[in-house]
Amino acid sequence: MEPVVEDKIRQAFDEINSGKTLEGLEKLEALKSDGAEDHRIDFGRAVAMARLGRLEPAVGVLKVLVEKYPDFRQARDILTELEKVSGRPPAQVETSAVPALPQPTASPQPAAQPAIPAKQASAAPQASPQSVQTISRAEALKFAFYGPTLLTPSTLAKIAASTTVWQELLNWHAMLATDQYVAYVDAFYRQCLTQYGQHWFYLDITNVLYAASKLIQPKNYLEIGVRRGRSCCAVVRGCPTVDITACDMWIQNYAGMENPGPDFVFAEVQKHGFRGHFQVVNGNSHEMLPKFFSQNPGRTFDLITVDGDHTEQGAYQDLHDVLPHLAVGGAIVFDDISHPAHPYLLEVWRRAARECGFLATYEFAEQGYGVAFGIRVK
């Protein structure tokens, strides 16, 4: 193997082991795209995907590895455990059900040395076997002192504002149905990145939804206030298999811009590789959502956007109606908390979050129209 490829694999594995899972995965995906062939690349990809909650793609990669290397015990063991939980939404998977992921080996042979080196052992004397109880990561997590290892809002914010996410987002942002606002935002993103580079920290509904979709891999997504489908496309880019429920009144000339309707939005998400089910709820959300949930008792969503009625009472009502239907570990995104025409929306968000009692939240109001989001923790 070329030394450059070997170094890149090692760097990627070091990042995965140090908690920079997304960065490590991206390095391995780049190697894969470049045509590099090494079983460690695929094994590392599967490990990273599993740690990010992307269980089904991880299972697919592991199946190919096990078929090619029947004696690859680490891959086979992880595959067996992940197959037990891969059919359920990430938000419903107990952390203890996902196995502790071992270090990938340099060879499929079980006796080979790890390709991801463990941190250097401490020089301190080892405790005697009688004084220490050896416990696996999976077993330890069953104690659940802190609860399940859910995504935190601050983690989502950090990833959404990362240079990596911006580079990915800008690769497809120009493909969105362009209007005056989208054209401005695209130019704004690019100018800020040119001026401030990796130090630019900015959040809005688009990068938050794209990052949330990549991290959570939602089975289903509810959006109130769809218009031309920009937010739906961001979610699809992060998880093409997501099922979408889109609620809008499709008011013509909304906010002074064209609002062409659900057929247009469906055509837009298809441009971005959409492979899920698209359901439209036409009409006033305050009337249609209570009816929808009464007809679908127990229905939950892994990702929700509230960007519809911007009146004080109307925005609160939308939040009040959908929050009970957010899955544990799922994310809700609320737009325009610092919009000059709607200065009350930040307090509307805070009130709804306080009253529900199960959200960990994050707010960004430094620039633009602002965005708030939360993760359901219980």
C-alpha cells in the first residue's frame, strides 16, 4: 500500500478513536471515492457510521466485508449486534443495544495488531485483578447514570457550523430552486466563508437541518411551512430515505415570493436523491395537525421543523401541537427567532420549551434571522 494512503487511514482512525467520528468518516469516504482498496477503510467506515447512529448503512458495509473475509471476527461480531437494532429509528435504539466497537485490525485475521493504535499506556503500576472489575463498554452503559448517549444541541451546533458541513452544503446549495432570498443567502454564505474561513460560526435553518439529518438519520420528518422546499431538500441531502410529512397552506405570493405548491416541492426533493415517502397535509396547521395526530395516535417524528404561522399565538400553537410527537433523541428546529418583524418569537420558543419540560435547547441570534433547536432528552 502507498505510504500516503496508509497515513490517511491511520489519521482517520485516530480521529474516530478520539471522538472526531464525523471527520474520520469523511477521510475514509474520500479514500473510498479515490478508489483505494483496503478492508480497513470499509471497517473504519462501518465503525464510524455505527457511532453516528447510521446503523443500516453500517450493516450494509459489514455484510460485504464478512462475505469477502469470512474469518474477520470483529466485523462479524459487530454485524450480528447491529442487525438486532438496525431496523428501528435511531431515537428508539437503546445505547446498550449498540455494541462496544473494538479497534479495527490491520488484517482480517483475529490475531493481527490493531490498525487504530490505542493511546499509550500509562507508566503507573497496574492494579491487581482482585481490585478492578473488568467491564465492557456496552455493559457499563447499562448503568445509565447520565441516560442514553443522545446528540446534544451544542454538538449539533458545532457540527452544523463546521467547515466540513459548509463545504458539503455549498456543493448542492446552488441546485435549490432559486429566488431572490435564496440567491442572497448563497452569496452571503460564500462571502462569510471567504472572509472568516474555518473560524466563521453561523447557524440558520439550512445548516442546522442538514447536520441534524446527517447525524440523526431520521426515519420521518415533519415540516410546518414548506414554501419552495429548501428545508426539505436540506433534510433529504442528509438522509435520502427519510419519509416527509409536509404541512402548508400554499399561499400564493407568500412573503412577496412565488409559492408554487406541493408538486413543485416533490420535484425539488427528487433532484436531491429523495427515496422516501412524501405526504402532504394541506391547510391551516392549527386545524390540520390536531386532526392528523388524532388519526395517527402514537405517531412520532425524529426531526421536526416549525416555520409556519409567525404570529405570536400561532407559532406557540404549532410548537404546542408538535412537541409531544417528537421522538426521544429527535430534534425540533424553530426558525426566525431574531427576525425584526417578529421580535416575540424567541420568547415563544422559550415558553414552549419550558412548558414541555423535556428539551435541551440551543439558540443562535447573532446574525441573520436566527434559529433555535432542541433535542428531546426524555
